[in-house]
Amino acid sequence: MLGAAMCAGLRQDGHAVDWVRTRAEAELAWVVPSPELLVYDAVVLDLGLPDGAGLDVLRAARARSHRTPVLIATARDRVSERVAGLDAGADDYMVKPVDLDELNARLRALDRRRLGQTLVVELASEVSVHVSTRQVLRRGKVIDLTAREYAVLAVLARRPGMYFSRAQLTEAMYDWDHALESNAIDVFIHQLRKKLGNELIQTARGLGYRVVAAKGSA
């Protein structure tokens, strides 16, 4: 019940969520993922898994140099257990029952830290993506995007100049349990170009899509 509630709360805040229930599933999804899967933006990890310890999953991920921010959410509230979790590589620690508003706020804080405190991403066509508020501006005017349009843009804007395949964009937007029409990404890209300018998003056959950084941006 708690897992379902957390998933619902995260989705309501605009996240695509994959929920796995065992250590084995977590290792396949995160520690040793398939090549076509994007790296997760964050992991919420319980310590008491039915087939092993959550800390072992975390240690295995860190041993492979995975830098994904990890927030431990567990019923274990002793100081020694918090210390062990942080020392194993966790970035934050919450004790159940978890307040969903606080969980989302902590994940947003981890995301800002992961991005190096970058709160605004400047792109070509005088477009700026405001990470903390999820607002998109063009020439200083707020542009109204749907949640899915913003999700596509947010993935591209995290690494301007880097190509993302259609499969990667699809995987980043949707939970494993949700199907997606084959042309959906093309439709979202078309809508973004219509709202933000044709020059912002480039397409390369065999590579995918990328956004162009503003001139002078790092």
C-alpha cells in the first residue's frame, strides 16, 4: 500500500516511475541495466527487501560507479542505521511513514544538486528551462507546455547537444506498465518546435534528437 501511494504521489509531481519490489529486480533495473535504458534521475530505496538487503543493492551500484542520487525510505530509524545508509552511499534518508510532499521536495533538492545547482538551462531560440519551477520561457514569456511535452524537453535539456534516441525518450517518459503509440515522440517533438521554434530541436537519422544550447553556454 505504501509503495502504491508513493508511486501515485511521484507521478502526480510529474515523474515517470518504475516500481520494483525485490533486490533481484532492482539490480536488473538499476545496477546492471539494459543498454537501451536511460540512467535513473533518482532512486528511492527501502532497506528491507524480501530477497536481500537494500544496502547491498546500494553498495553494488556505487561499486559500479553509479552516481544516481539515492534517497533511502525505511522504517529503520536508529541513528546507527542512518549513518550506515549514508556511509554506504545514500544521499538522503527518510523514516516511514513518508510524507509525499516532503519526499518530492527532497527529490527536487537532490536533482538540483545533481545538476550542480543549475536552476535555469539556457537554450537556443531564446528558450530557458527553469528547473525548480518547471517553467519554460521563450523571449521572457512563459510557454504553456503539456506535462508530456515538458517531460521530453526536460530530458533533452539536461544535456544540450547530446542525441537521445526515440526509444530513450519513450523510456524516460513512461512507466514500464504504460504503452506508448509508435509516433508519440514525433508528435511531442512537433509540438515543441511549434511552440519554441524549429531551430531548438535538431534531428539526425540513426541518432535521434537533441536541443541546441544558447550561444555562449557551457
